[in-house]
Amino acid sequence: MSASTTGLTLNSRSRPLREAVEVLSSMRFAIALLTVICIASVIGTVVTQREPSANYVNQFGPFWAALFERIGLYNVYSAWWFLLILAFLVISTSLCIARNAPKILVDLRSFKEQVRANALKAFPHRGEGELAETREAALQRVTGLLGGRGWRYKLDLREARPGQPGGVMVAARQGAVNKLGYLAAHGAIVLICIGGLFDGDLIVQAQMALGGKQAYRGDGALSTVPPEHVLSPSNPTYRGSLFVGEGQRSGVAVLNLADGIVLQPLPFEIELKKFVVDYYETGMPKLFSSQVLIRDRETGEVREETIRVNHPAESHGIAIYQSSFEDGGSRLKFKAWPLKGGPAFEVEGAVGGRTQLSESGSGEKLGLEFTGLRTINVENVARPGAGEGTAVDVRKVDLVDSVQRHLGSGAQAPTERTLRNIGPSFSYKLRDAAGQAREFNNYMLPVELDGQRVFLAGMRDNPNESFRYLRIPVDAEGSVGDWMRLQNALRDPARRQAAAARYVERATPDERPEMREALRASALRTLGIFAGAERIDPPGSTAPAGPPPAGLMAISAFLERNVPETERERTSEVLLRILNGSLLELLQQAREADGLKPLALDETLQGFMSQSLIALSDVAFFPAPLLLTLQNFEQVQASVFQVTRAPGKTLVYLGCALLILGVFAMLYIRERRLWVWLEDAGEGRTRLATALSSTRQTLDTDREFEQLRTALLAGPRTEERPA
């Protein structure tokens, strides 16, 4: 008996109903549903699920991002159409089982002992011969042989009739479990789909629809969320996240939905006593665990647990997994350096908090949001191509790129790898009055790159970009104080004039006093162009818009507009020499104004000034009104737990076990049927005929039948006739 691919035939006068039931219960329809589910699962794997909407807009564009969101590709496994396909698959597979199960059960009880003796000659595997023993003795020997080899058999004693000799038909079978494999595999699909539907968002969505609940899109403390966004504590199934900081406790999980969040009260509270994390030498977390107290709300019972990755705790049928870890509100102390002039000031805050600042000059209000603290940053600080004479662009800093340089083909030539912990980093956002925000990531300690100690200040416009870092040289006190003095002095016209005069005084020979005025004018204009005080637009630019260009790009634009191409290289060297000298005098002047000693003219100062020149040029592309440097912090860790109530997992586990057994039974167990016909041949002899059928014809089947035929005809015999 083989499973039919056609559907269930309904005894109804309605033709559309009969056809609908036939299609729904057919194997071809179930296979089509499985194919669609596989395609949807591929989409759910390729497209990152439940990301912020801005990420999808940046990746796919506004039109496709909106279209994909409408059809649910960002939350495939909870999309209505995916759940509907699962439901139809359950119905279709159940109907397939209902259609074929009675036939299979009937076939399991049938030995087909009514096969005619002459029909055995039509089988591919057949044999016959005469035995020198009575029929009773042959029957006893044959049944003993089959029983000893695990064959189940049934006897059919037939009386002699006209045209039909009398005898005994022994019908045996083996491997009947093969038929049960079909039922087990299809039943497994039903159980897994029901378990998936039960443990998915379907129950939560149904509770929200029937209970008048809505998704919450706001922010703030969980205690301030209105009741219409809070699910019932008796919710039978859910999967949510629980955020708990060190020394804090929480008993409300957050369930992320496609259009917001809902809150799920738990029958217990979790208090985080201590969070422990260990790192690999690469800076990746090696092991993290949470020492917690689980406090029962009803009884007040408290028990201590240690939750580690893949070692969850359980309470009230709810599994508590260690999902990840975050900052729990570390307290931070900053020094803010205005980049458009003004004195530095101190700012304090905590990760996850926010404050408001006023931009110096314009008075515009800025929102400052503290988003993260990372105390360990292991980066590859090896110089690319070191020892090979390759040039390094000292304006380019991309630590992520330097790490990813080692992630590629195994055929790539090995490069130098120098991993070092470069200390804590912190991230924050500056949000303008229009609500537009930029994200910043700065390092607390100086980093030595290309022989120069610098502070790294990173910026990006959206989360899909890598941070672009500004290198700010470190002064003798290990801070950015001297560079900020130089940057503020460069914006002051009076200080630029004084610095140009001092530079001329030092650079002009006593015997050439006539050069002083021309050199002073050149130094003053070079400082003005570099500071952006004089608009020099690049050749070919249209009407001026925005602030005038500054830095080295403005110097380059000036050369392109005013110097012939053949003279530009020599002129640029002269201008850079004048600029370096004028900036040095500007720095010395700024230090004197603050009551500090002038810097000694040595190689250290030369390196500082070279890096300062590049940083002053690049700060024009650093769209922030101020720079934050971290002075001190008090770290507070937090654990992110996943709390799961999944009663459907039992069905899924049972379905997986049945699926394994069913597939194994269908693929590796062969159903075989054997018939042995015994009839009297006279004079105490017996004629034996045998045949074998199998669901799959293999070499094992041929070998097995040869062994059986040899054993059956191995008794006393006078003649054997091959098939």
C-alpha cells in the first residue's frame, strides 16, 4: 500500500466544496505550503528581523522599505500571512493523515494470505523445489525458520478444488513499521506547527485584540506605561526581555512587537546581585553570568541562582535565560570643550539619561543623550604595511577597518597584528532643535598611532555607517588643552594679527627689513584662509552657500584660483611653512595669555604641531559644536534576560522526536512480504514455492531472498527447480 497524492473525496453535492476539500487535503497542496514556508524562512534569515525603521530605509530606500514593512518582511515569523500558512499546513496535513491512516491501519493487519499459488510465479524474486518430507514436517520447519528470523506470519489452509490443488499458504511480513513512519512524519509536522503557533505571537495578538490592549510606542519608565499596554499575568505563552541593573530588581518583561511594545508582568521579581564577565584577549566576551535573587510575589520566597549562557533558571514554568549584558546606568563625568569658542565646562550624567545644553554664540538648545560606556576596547593598532615603506595617511583613522583587514580569504598574505586594550570609550548623541541627532563615540585615554599620542573622537550620521575619527594631539599634560587653545585663538582676528607679527619678527632676517610687511600680509592672509575668515570657494563652484571653506581645502582652493599650475608645488611649500610658523606663534601666544610657559622647540613640539595642523583642518568636517572628554566614571553593569513561557515546546520536542523516527522508518526500514506455498507431491514428498516482494528493490533484497530460498529448500529434498 502506498500513500496517495490525491485529496480526500467528500460525499457532497456541492462541487466547489468537494474540490476545495480535495485540494486542501492533497499532498501536492501540503508540499506547496512547505515550499512557501521554506522561502519565507530564507527571507527571514537574510533580512535582519525587528531592526529600527531607519536601518531599513538606509538599506532598501524609502519605497522598498515601506513596501517590505507593509507585507511583514521585517517580522516574518509573526506576520499574519506566515501564521495563516502554518494554520493551512496544519489543516492540510491533518486531512492527509485522516485520509491515509485508515488504509495504513488496515494494511498493517493484512498479511495478504489469499494470494493464489500460481501468482507467485509472477514475482521477480521466486523459487520452487520438492522436499523429501511430509507437508506437516515442512510446514513446521518453515514456520520455525521464519519465526526465528523475526518474521510475523499467518497460515491459510486450502482444500483441494477442481483446478486448484490443496495445500497451505504461509504469508509472512517484516518491516511494517515503514508504514507507521508515514503517520509519524506527518503527525510531527502537525505537532511542530501547532507548537509554533501556540508559542508565537498569535496568542499575544489574540489577547490584545480580545482584551482591548494596544502596543506602546512611547518611552520613559516602565511604571509610567498605561494599563492598556500591559498584558494579563495569566498569559499562557510569551517571550520577552527583562533588563536588570546591578543592585536593582524588576518583575516586568518587555515584549517587542512589530508596531511597538507591550509589558508582561511576571509572577516573580529578579534582583541582580552581581554581574561577572570575562574577556578573550581580542576583547570579545568569553563568559558572562549573573548572580541573582528570584523573589516569588505570592509567597515571598527568595532563592539564589546563577544564570549563565545555556544554563537557564526556571520559576513558575518560566525559563530565564542569560541573553546579553548592557550598561546599567553608569555615572559619567565629562569636560565639554566648545569648538566655536568659549571656556570649557563640566557635565555630569548617567548612561541612558539626557540633559540640555546651550550652544555658545547662537544660544541654540541641544539635547545631549548619554547612550553607552565600554570599558574595554581591544583594537588592532598595527600600522598597515609597516616595514614595507608604504605611506600612511595620518588623517585617516578607522579602527574597525584595521580589525576587519584580517577577516578575509585564507589565501591573503599575513599582515602584522598588534592587539591592545586602548581603554574605555563612551558614546553619546547630540540632538538639535529639529530633532535630528548625530552619534559620537570618543575614547577616554590617548592612543598612540603612527608615533603620535592622540585622542580619538568619532562621529557618524546613522547607525549603518562606521565611525569617522578625528585625531586630536595630546599636549604635555595629557589633555586636549593646548589644541583647544590653538583652535580658539585661530578664530580670534586680533590674535591672528599678533601671531602673524610675531612670526614675521622671528622669520625675517635683520638685513632684510623690507620683507617684513609682505611676509606679515602673507602670514595674516594664510591664517585667515585656513581659519575660514576669508571665503575662497573652489574653482567651478556656483553661488556661495553656507560657511566659507576652511583648513587645507581652503588653502588648496586659493592655490588653484591664484597660482599657475607650474608654480603651485613651490608656492604650497612656502604657504605651509608660513602656516606652521604662524600656528606655532599663535599657540605660544595663547599659552602666555593663560599664564603658561612657552613650549620648548623640539621634536615633540614639531610632531604636536604637525598633527594639530591636520586636526584643525579636519575639525571643519566634524559637525559638532562641542567636544566631550571623559574625566571619570563609575560603572554599573546590567543583565538582559530572556524570559520565556513556552508550553508549546513540549509539542515541538515530541514532534521533532516523531519526525526523526518517521524519517528513519521510511528511509531505512524496508517492508517485505514473503509467501511460501506447500502442497503434497505424493509418496511423502512436498512441493514448495516461494516469492518475496519489497517496497524498495536493493542489493540487500536480492541477498536476503537468496538466503531465505536456500534455507527454505535446505531440508530433505529430491529435486530443486530454479526459477
